[in-house]
Amino acid sequence: MNKLTHKKVFVGECASGAKKYIDVYTVSSDIQGEQYYIQANLHGPEIAGIPVVFALIAYLKRNLLKGAVTLVPSANPWGLDTKVGDKLIGHSDFSQEKPHDWNRIFPKIEPNDCDFLAHIKEDTNNLVLTKEKLLAYTLLNLAIKADVIIDIHSVVNSIKHVYYYPHEIINVINFDVPVYIELGYSFSGTFDEAVLYPYLSNNAYLTKEVYVLELSEEVAYEANKVVADTATILNYLYRKGVIEESQCKLVMKSETFTIQEKKALYAPSSGIFLPTVKIGDSVIKGQLMGTMLRQTSSIKVNSPYNGIVKNITVNRTLELGQFMLGVLTKD
């Protein structure tokens, strides 16, 4: 019989005294197995993963075969609550003098220094504990001992893809997404880097899997997408033997790229951008990808690469040099 537990973990306090918590759910089986950690919504506007995690909780409670899965539907209540009017803008912590991207707040921790609760206590005593540090230490404390970690993000107008590390090439294809992008073992303060870093020095990372799943929607998210995106993770769990069956089969054609093969194209002039390609389209070098309309003229935007359209800006009124679209290419 599977067991579901739920706890609230303190991650800060507003000036008014209102406290912030994250909800942590754990589904565990009587049969021992790997430990999984799945979180979503580290960036406030990226809400697509929240209903997916709740759907996973409901499914795993009935169908988990072995091991345990810890799930956090919204890893960052600060970001989720940051709005201007009806717009979610919590990609960064705007309470700081210099706003920080919420996925660049994580410290580089050495293997013998992973007692994150001790870090919280020490920084509190020394009056240097910020809400960013508290959130970072709390999430790392939840995830650091897991065998498999999945950090769910989302991108507006983008193809669904998974970032992975080179040693995970065999298992990453179990997600059944169109595109996989290989990362290097660098460090820039992201959550996935921070949970992997302590294991790099002694090759323990070879038995650890850390993935960043980028869903293809953000604020505009529909119920039928929840089913499809939940199935993406269930496919992986099914192939790992954690659940008995998956909601869909692995039939999707996919391609693998490195992070260096992800290219951004920028507006060649100011104007209104009218794309002629769609996300996921294959393009060849020289192919028309869109047009920049100006007051008295227009400029054709042709692809400089052979590849796949990864994402397209939702902003159609662009200034010179603003991001226009992304291409994944082997050129």
C-alpha cells in the first residue's frame, strides 16, 4: 500500500509578517527503490508544471511500484506571487537592489558541506540569511540525496525539450520529447548544477540523474496539455520500472543537441515580426523564416542554419537586436 505524506516547509516571511511556505508531498512504496525528486515553478511565471506535479501525485499514489517520489508543485512562492497587474513577472527577485534570476541563486557546495539545515542556522546567527539563501538551501536539502531529480520549467512558444548531462544519455530518451539538449559540467548557480556539483569530484555523479524538463507553454496553459505533459514524466518513470504502465507509448521521433548547438536569432531591424515558420519545423539554410515589417519597407528573415525551430518570441513588435527566434542546429 502506497503512502502519501504532505508537509509545509517555511521559506520566508513578508514585511507584514505573512509567512511563505512550500508544499512538499512524498509518495512512498513498501518496496525499496530509487529516490526521486520532482519540482516545478522555480520561476514564478512558469506555471505549467504546477498542475503536472499535482497530476503526478494523484497517479503515483495509486500506481507507484517501488521507491519514493518527493514532489514540490511550486518551489518558489515568492516568484509565483510577484505580479504587475495581471502579469506574472517573478523570473527574478525584484526585492533585491539588483534583481537576481531565481535560478541563479544556488551555491556551489563541496561534498563534505551538504548539511543545508546547518547552513540556514549559521547564516541566521550571523545575520546573513537572505530569503534567496533560505529558499536555495531548503530546496537543495530536499533534493540532494535523491537518485533522480527532475526540475520542471516552461517556455512560451517553444518546443518541449529536456536538458541533460553527458552521463545521462542512455536514460534521458525515456522522456519521449522531440528534443534533448546536452549540458556541460559547468556552474552558473542553477538548481540542477547545484545538486550535481557535490558529486562531481569523486565520480559519484555517474549514478545520479539530474534533468531540466522544459514544457512548451507558460501562462497560457490548457487542461489537455496537462495530460500530455504528465505522460512525458510517466514515460520516464515507466521505463525506469517505477510504475507499471504509462499513459502513452514511446513513439516520438527525437533529436539530440549540445547546448552549443542552440542558436538565437535577433531582429535585423526594428519593426513588426511576422514569422512564417512554426515551432518544431525543420528549416534549411537560406529558408524564409519570417518578415520584419517597417514603416516604408520590409526585410526578409532567412535562416542562417539547417536545423529545427526551437522557440519563437511572443513579442511581435521588436527593436533592433531583440530576440526573434531560436534554432537548434548541427551546422
